Amino acid sequence: MKQVAQNYKSGELAVLDVPAPACRPGGVLVRSLFSLISTGTEVMKVTEANLSLLGKARSRPDQVRKLMDSVAQQGVRSAYQKAMNQLDSYTPLGYSLCGVVTEVGRGAEELKIGQLVACAGNEFALHAEVNWVPLNLCAAVPEGVDPKLAAFATVGAIAMHGVRRAETQLGDTALVVGLGLVGQIVVQLLVAAGVQVVGLDVMPERCRLAEKAGAAICDAPDEAGLDRIERALADLTGGLGADQILLVAGGNSNGPVEAAARLARDRARVVDIGKLKLDLPWNAYYDKELDVRFSRSYGPGRYDELYELEGIDYPAGYVRWTERRNIQCFLDLVARGSLNIDLLVSESFDLSEATGVYERLSGGKLSGIGFLFEYPEADDEPSAMSWTPQVPPARSGSLNRSNMVRLGFIGAGNYA
């Protein structure tokens, strides 16, 4: 099967022929229909891979710390060789897709062969023709939802968890800083929740897109733009300022956290959803007693192996919104028409074009927000909804068609 992967040492990006995964207990095999390209996280990884070793180290201080820990435990030579081997291997890309279940593992029987599902996880929902995905990283797609839109579900869950961390209420006014893919969905979720929204982004076309989705006003984060947003917030809130500031930007600028302090009301909440510089201006944050929070990925359950790999769910009475429930909630909102994800779909590409697509995205030669890889349907794959078992001809002196028991297997696995 085909899969997109990158060599982090050389920066080479390729569409590889790799073995298809086996179906394991606790999850399902999914044949991809659409997978979403993250124009933030993935493009950042592709760009980092083309840096020098020193540049890679500067961009990933967390990995440098892990290397230092390995040096202390294993010695310089062993740790260095291990790090070089990891850099020189191919790493798959992707973490959000929609596809069709083709095989169900033991313990995942609530999903059925032929069912349309949205899948998450940077180890499972890859840009590949077939993926094995654990049950708690899959959600059934409601009837009538376009698979192309369902492929946005993982990014939708990231945005939704950030909005939940902000604890918005009806009538609140929120500022969204960064109107990329996640930021656009944050805007739509806030509008759907009855919140007034203003936004900041360096790209005018993203500002206009957010306004089309219901934001009151969006502007550039320069001095003139900040002045206009400040006046708009004064009009919307009676001079109080933003109740919540959701930071969905990336990069090494401290501008977003400084803008948050300037535009927030007293004791507002500041939620970091993106990956950006966070040198908090102490006096400004202290004077307003701002509540700074982090939003971790898709929601509760993320990075918990018992939840993600073993399928052990959190009781809803204790954890109402897990990552899987966030994904399902996003899909339900799309099905009800509360979110207009069509606005965000820019273009679809065949998986074979992946190398050129990432080059164009990294070079800023593709304009838009939502880009997808599209996968051809497998004509030779039996469908659980339409497959009819073939009945062998009757043998003389034995059974005939009128009294033959007709037996068919769906997903028979080894029993076949």
C-alpha cells in the first residue's frame, strides 16, 4: 500500500510502498477515503526536517533534553548512534482521516464492516491507504455527512477541547489569535455557542474567512489593527474587554501573549491551543490577574495508553468530554449544520502528489486553509452492505438449490 513518510535527517519526503497493517484486537482496519493535511503541525515538521542538525536542535529543545537524558543513562556513543538511527528512518505523516471499516478486531465490535468512521492519532490516522486504528480513536460518521468534511474531525476535536478549556458562556466575547485551520474551527464553535468573536491574523484572507463564518471583526496584529480590535471590543463589551483569549497561533513571536494582556478584561482566561512563545509579561498579567491555561490536543484520554490502546474509557460521570466524545460531538455538529466546514475545504490531491503538495505548502505557493489527500475506492473489495455470497451448484444425489442452506462470512479472517 502507499504511505506518505519523511526522513527527518535528510528532509526527504516520499510516497512509499509499505506492507498493509494487520488487524489487531482493540481496533479496526480502515481504508482511507480522505486524510487531512495539517497546514500547521505537519508543514512545521516538514520545514524542520530540512534544517541543519543545529537548526533541528534549536527547534526541538524537548528532544535535546531527551538526548541528554540518554547520554547520562547510556553513554555518549550509544545515545548518539540511537539518535542518528532515529533521524535516518522514515516517519509517517498525518493524524486525521475518514475512511471505511474493512475488518474489526476483537473488542471493537461496536463498529461494523462497511461503516464510515473518522479517525485520529499521529501513529494511527496516517496518510496511508489502510490504517489500523484503536477503538477510542475512531468515531462513527453520522448519516449524510460528507467523508471529506468528516476528515476534519481530529482538528475539530483540538479546537473543541480548547473552547471547553476556555469555559465560555452565552453572551461572552472571545478573542481568537491565529486564524489558521484550528483557529477557523474555534471561531465557528464559539459562534455556534452564542459567543461574540473577534480575531487577529497576519493574513487578510483568513480574517475575511472568519468574518464570513460569523466573527464580528478580524484584523492584523499590527498597531493599527490592535487599535481597531480594542475599539471593537469596547463597543461589544461596554469597555470591559475580551472574556476569553484563545491563542491558536504558532511561531517564535511573543506578540500573541502581549496582545492577549492588552485586550483581555480583568481576570479573563487565556488558553494556549497552538505552539508559540510564552514569555508572559509579568506586570500586565499580574495587574489583570489573568488565568493562563493549556489545552492538550484532542481532550482527556490523549497520551493515556490505557485509554487509547487498551480501550479503557473514562466514565462520563467523571470525564464528560473525552477525545473520542469530542470527535463525535464535532461530527454531530457538522451533521446538524451548526458548523460550515465546507468553507474551509480548499483543494483535494491524489496521494501520489504528496511530495509536490508539501513543497508547495512549505513554499507558500498554495493559498487556502484545508487541503486533503484523496484515495481511490477499492473496486475489488467486498462491501459489507452489498456483497452476496456465491452459492455452489448442486451435486447429483445430494443437496439442491431449494433445500440448500446458504451461508456467508463477512470479515471471516483466519476462518476463511
